[in-house]
Amino acid sequence: MSSPPSDVRSGLTGGEDDRAAAAGSPSPAYGGKPLTVAVTGAAGVLGERVAARLVDSPGVRRVLAIDDRRGEVPGVHWRILDVRDPAVAERLAGVDVVVHLAMDLGMETDPRARSAYNVRGAQTVVTAAAAAGVSRVVLCTSAMVYGALPDNEVPLAEDSELRATEEATLVGDLLEIERLARRAPRAHPGLQITVLRPAVVVGPGIDTVLTRHFEAPRLLVVAGSRPCWQFCHVDDLASALEYAALGLVEGEVTVGSDGWLEQEDVEELSGIRRMELPASLALGTAARLHRLGLTPAPAGDLAYTMYPWVVSGSRLHEAGWRPEHSNEEVLAELLAQVSGKHAVAGRRLGGKEAATSLGAAGATVALVGTAALVRRARKRRRF
């Protein structure tokens, strides 16, 4: 079975100019033996950043870059293959640590194909690592696995219960990978699993339903909700993954900028006004649009813009890690990146669609536009 293109598979789609090596925070102090580290998905945006950091890390003597195409990171040793291929075990001979970043996070991918790639890829890599004698595997999921609920503590501790709902979404893939991570040490004694759970990841080339939230003409706010926004710059995530690769943090680890922004802070900093809707209208419209295939995310994902899922990052902080970017700085970068783009309910619009849906009346027209899409799809189904 062929794998999706790397730019889609990574979920971090962008131009060639956006794929710069990680910069900013220095490598952590490390007193152990120099390691050989393999990075899967190394041709993707995050994978390139992590591989570049590891090449320069004093604690790493050799970096293997594994992907189905060759990337542009200098100083690594490339192994070109699909991570679902059991032959990956042969390529991991002599490796101490695997950082698994080969994931399909693309919103336009068929959900069943995406899940098959994500879950099968993680299973194959973990099994291959154990067979090859690798001592540690680092996985990267998302703080979304905690779920966004009105009674969440702010911030959430790393050991908080995972209460996200699966709903056949990307979050479902991440929860399955989390279950795999918990089972793996029992199935493969001696193999250590570390899982990083970042907040909303932002940076050059990153395109997710949560970054598209800021492409709307108005910021959707569901009446009675309490949004709290916490971001994680992709370079901060790369530096946190370096800590995990070196074994300086273990277990379940959250990562993000310090603190969070209230909805009012986001509106003031962005200059984008809100559109407040009753929960029944917002969730009902989102569900219909997704059911008709007009938007990439199910209605359940709207909860991540309604309720808090802020994380503490305490284990990284105890290890000496600090983010280089504040929430305010990351939001400013995100707004610059999405400037000129238009989306409604995560659906990217362009040309005539944007002119029709995002005209002078702003959010009101956008809502009418989504309703028109529903009516149009229903008419097509009748003929």
C-alpha cells in the first residue's frame, strides 16, 4: 500500500521557504553516552526541525532520517521507506532512540485511510523498535486527548484523565496511539515509551482546523462557553522532543507556551470581533456541514474552541526546559500566516466563495453562506 505524500502526511503543509531548521533555544545539558536517534517523518515540517536539532545536539552522535522521500536536512543518514513496512526493523539496527513523527494530520484525507496510516504506522514502528533493541520510543500526539470540557482544571496536570471523544476523528487516532503507548511496555519489556502532548501547534507550514479558526471573518464564540487559548510554537515542540529523545523527560509530557489567553485577550490582540451563537445553532450547523462533507472537522471538534484544555508542562519545566515563545507572540505569528486566507468552520474558501461568504456583512454572511451550502447539497442529493 502506498503512503500519502509527505506534505499531507505530516499535516504541516507549506512552501519550501517555510521549512527552515529549528532555531532558538539551546540544546539541554546531557551527561549520558552519545546516542543514535532515528526520526520518522523526517521530511515533514516538524520532522525536519527535530532532525536538525538532533544533528547539532551534543548528546547525539548520529541521526537516521526515515521517510518515504528524502528531505533537506544536512548531516543525517537517510533511510527511504514507508513506516508501515516491517522492514523498518532492519533499518533501526544500532539505534538507541526512535522519535516517531510520521503522521497523517491532513484535514482533506479520507478518515479511514488516515487512521489506517497513523495507527498502523505507530504499531509497526513500536514493534520494529522493540525487535531491533531500541531502548526508547518518543511519540507525539496532542493535548486534545484530554478533551475540552467545561469542568477541566486550568491548567491540566500530565496525569489527568484522557476524556476526549473519538467520533471517528483525528483525535480518535491519537487516543488509539495513546493506548498503544500504554500497552507497549507490557508487550515489550525493556522498551520505554515517552509521549508528548502539545497545545495548539503553530508555525510556518502548519495547517489545522484550529489554525483555520483564525481565518474566519469573526471569531466564533458559543454562548455560555469559556474558551482558553494556549499555543505551542513548532520550534518549542522540536526542542521539547529533543529533551524527550535524550531521556530528560519521561512518561506523558505536555508542552506549550506558559499560561493561556482568555477569549477577550485573543479578540483584543487580533482585532477580530466575535460572532456569538447559541450552542444548539453552532453545533447543529457544524454537524450538518460535516455530515454533508462540506467541512473537514466533526461537530465535536468545536468543543476545543469552547472549553479549556490548557496544560501545565510541569515535567518539562522540572527538567529545565522553557518555551522560547509566549502565547501572545505565537498568536501574532499565526495571524500573520493566515492573513489573506478565508475559512468558515474549518473549510478553506477561495475566489467567488470567499467573496460571497465573507463579504461586507462579515460573520452574518458567513453563517448564511454555510446554510446555503447545506441547502445546495440537499438539492444535489435529490437529483
